[in-house]
Amino acid sequence: MSMILGLYNYWIVIVLMMIGFYIIIAHGHLIKKIVGLNIFQTSVFIFYISLGKVEGGTAPIWQENITLYSNPLPHVLILTAIVVGIATTALGLALTIRLKEAYGTIDEDEIQAMDNQAMDNQDKESQPC
Amino acid sequence: MLAHLPILQVIVPLMAAPACLILRRPQLVWMFTLLASTIAFIISILLLQQVMQTGTISYELGGWSPPWGIEYRIDKLNAFIALIISGVSTVVLVAAHTSIEKEIPQEKHTLFYILYLLSLTGMLGIVTTGDAFNVFVFLEISSLSAYSLIALGRDRRALWASFQYLIMGTIGATFILIGIGLMYQMTGTLNMVDLATRLPEVAETRTVTTAYVFFIVGVCLKLALFPLHLWLPNAYAHAPSIVTAFFAATSTKVAAYLLIRFTFSIFGVSFSFTTLPMEMVFLTLGLLGIFVASTVAIYQDNIKHVFAYSSVAQIGYMIVGFSMTTSAGLSAMLLHVFNHALMKGALFLALGAVMLRVGSTQLKDFQGLGRQMPLTMAAIVVGGLSLIGVPLTVGFVSKWYLVVAALEKGWWPVAGLVLLGSLLAVVYVWRIVETAYFKAPLAPIAGKEQVKEAPMAFLLPVWMLVSANVYFGLDTRLSVEIATAAAQSLFGVAP
């Protein structure tokens, strides 16, 4: 029981991570893939944040009478990682818009099919020579 | 000034990137980017000289002493890799203006150079920093700009390749982040030297094993180690030619550096190879990579695809050297990192010249190019010979050291397989040579200009890289000396 309750933060992280990872792999819809990527990254953020918790410690803001603080370093680190995550999401969404303009669809399989067809056509052209 | 070189290595391209916005005129921006890259190159030469003479340099960022502050730590290994990155970047940039004129719309030229500089910043940052979290930040700087650079390709497939790379790359980077988090959890430090001293105390725990595995899988995704290479061929084939030449020569090298740094300096040989069966894992994946990727390369019709798959195979050779865990194997790997950067830089840049004149890199369009673009095709031939590992080229030097290292270790079947792998390279290089030299040129299509030799702006950098291929194939003192010294320092042997 303590394996589950005592380490509950890790279990949440693992469950979220696997949900995110599954969405990335299983869904062909590009926006859903990006959402999956976000959930995947968020699980890592939660992991870092829960690392910094010191039992009985409060928020790392200086105040009299308080001696025990949580570790602020992982929080600072993850602030950077969140910014990186936002940049990645923005870039992913921008690429999705461009893909929609170029292919007329944002489904992975349909895009792949169109590319394969283009490749086949090139092969046919190269046959006569 | 000299004391601040380690940080200037990163700051110069970083600050040059936004400065491009002020210049606006594409020609000026190009010259400015070239200048910034050249300065970075000079800095890395000075750093390497300093390191070879006086040993490791430690630079405290903002005057905060490590392990509290961020430390930039330059030793023989990363000075060598930084030299490769900034050197190739500078040479490739010479041709950039001519090449993107045709491949990228005019209004995006300034943005192209900004992204290029940011990508360079990221790679140099990964290499110079001595802080594990810094590695992640720089990795994302270089990756995000890489995704955008690839998406600039004129074909719509570039967008799709870039999106796939974004998904795979982000998963890889997040794995690296998890690995770093677990390391921090166990040791309470992010400084690499500090990590190296504290990790052995807790090496027996499962958390450290998990940290190592997450980190290595993440790095191997970035390295495009078989079977995690799926993003690479399309990304290389559809990106603008300059971008391909730059990335093929540098970005996987950075991942190879991370692999060496974390396995040897931080986790240590005894943990990585004794506690975990990494030797067999890497050896198998490396050999599989060589054979599968070389075979696939033979069946490709787009020459950019051929060389992209060949890159995956060459990474296989590096990993075989890596898996030997001997000083000789590691120096063979480092030599191949250097030599492969020269080969692929030359080959992809020459393909950029073909792209400029012919407008395609399909094999069928190479017919008769041996007569129409003699100098460019000669460069491809020399580069190809180097890829195969013919004597007098750098390819021979690295294969030689790899085979010798394998024999020293007693792995003679591996030595045989490495040589066999080279024969596959003969096949895919021969296909290009045959088409270019032994088939008549295509009849010129009415209204279209006859194909001419590439302009000087292209021939100069291509031939600089090609002659480097030959020069370092004959005079191996410099590259071998540095690679051996770097490998020995990682094994704690006094050079």
C-alpha cells in the first residue's frame, strides 16, 4: 500500500506520461498529437516540481520563524522547460497550419499517402530512361 | 579577453542572430553571419590550442563558482567537437547566399540566417557547457531552430519531414530531461564534474539505471542511431541544401558528443558497461545500422536520400567504435566524427550545387553531369571514395583505426563486418558515378538553359572540404593526435 500511496506523485507522473505517449503514437490527427506531446511534457514538469518538495517545508519565501523550505531549484529549472514546451507547441501548431495549406488535410495517414503517391510518380517518370 | 573565450564561443553567434534583424539587406546579413561564424571558428581554434597546451579550462559564468554557478568546461574532447561544428558551419556559409537565392523566397532570407545562427549557438552551447540542465536548454535551442530551418525547404514534403522531426525530437529531448531530473534527484547537483564524483556512491540504485537509460535513449533519438533514425532521411532530403550540408556534418556529431560525455565522464565506464550490458546493445545496433541503412541507401532514387541513409550507416560505424570501450575504439569513433563531418559536408554541399544548376537531385537527372559539371561531380567522386574508405582519403584513416581497434579488442568478426559494410558503400557511390559519367546528357528541353558548371561561390567551399578530405587522409598527425589525446583523457590515461 505504501508503494502506491507513499509514492503517489510518481504514479501520477507515470500515468500522465503514458497517456501522453499513447496519444502521440495512436492518433493520426496532428493537433491531437501536439496535445499528446503537451501532456507528455507536463508529466515531466510535475515530476520535477514534486522533486523539490521537502517534507514539512513551506514555499521558499524568506520569513521569520520558518526554518524549513522546499527546494526552489527544480521549480526554476522547470520554468525554463515550460517556456521551451510553449515554444515547441507554437512551432508545432504553426507547422500544422502550413501543412493544412499545403496538403489540405491534417491527418497523418492522408499526408503520408499523398507523399507516397508523389514518390511513385517520380519512379514512373524515371522508368523510360 | 582570452579568459572569456569559453563563453564568447556561444555568445558571439547568439548575439549575432538578433543583430541580423537590424541589417535587413540579405547580402549584408549573409556577410555578417559569415563573419560571426568565422569569429566562432577562430575562438574554437584558440580554445583547442589553449587546451592542448595547458589542459582543461574551467570558466565560471557570472563569477559564481561551481557547483552553485554554471560552469563552462572546455577539455580536449569538446574543444575538438566545437572546432568541427564552427569550422563546417563557416565553410558551408560561403555558399549559402548563392544557394538560398534559388531555394528560399527572398523575404525569408534574413530569417534563414537568424535561425542558422541560433542553431549554431545551440550546438556550440551543448558542447561547451559543463552543466547538465544547460545541455537540455541548448539542445532545444538548436532543435527548435532546426525544425524551422528544415520547414523552409521549397517542397511541401519539407513541412511534413519537419513535423515528424519535431515530434520525435521533442520526445527525445523530454527523455533527456527525465534522465537529468533523475540524476538531480539522486545527487542534488547538475554540474557535470560534481555529478561524476557523486554518482558512483549511488550507482547501485535503480533510479540511476533508469536515469542513464532515459538519457541514452533520448540522445540516441537525436543521434539517429538505428532503429531511431526514422526522422533523419526525409528531414535531410527535403530541407534546403545548405541546411542539409550543415546538419549532416554537425547535428548528429553533437549527439555523439553527449553520448561520450555522459557515458564516459559522468556515469563512468564501470557503471555503463559493467553494470549494464551496453557493450552488446551498442555493438548490435551499430552493426545493424551499418548494414540495414547501407542496403536501403542502394535502392534510393533521390541522391539526397542515398547520402542521408549513408549518414545513418556512418553513425553505425561510430557506435561500433564506441561500443569497444577501449581508448583505441573511442579515438577511432572521434576520428570518424571528424572525418564524417568533412565527407558529408563536402557531399551535401556538392549536391547543393547540383540542385542549383539542375533543380533536382534525382538519380536520373545526374545523366551526363560528369561532362556538364566536371568540377562538382569530381568533388562528389572524391567525397564518395572517402565514404567508401579508399586510401589517401580520410575515410580510410577512420576505417583503419576502427579495424585496428577491433582487432586489438579481439573482435575480428567485427573488423570483417566493418570492411564488408564498406563494400555496400561502393555500390551506392558507383550508381551515381555510372549515371554521371557513362550516360549521355539529357537532351536540353526547349526554352531551358544548358546545364553549366556551378558558380565559384559553390566550388570554393566544396573544394575546400574535398581537399580537407584528402589532406587529412595524408597528413593524419593533427586529427589523430587530438582524437587520441581526447580519448585517453576520458580513460584517465595521461597522454
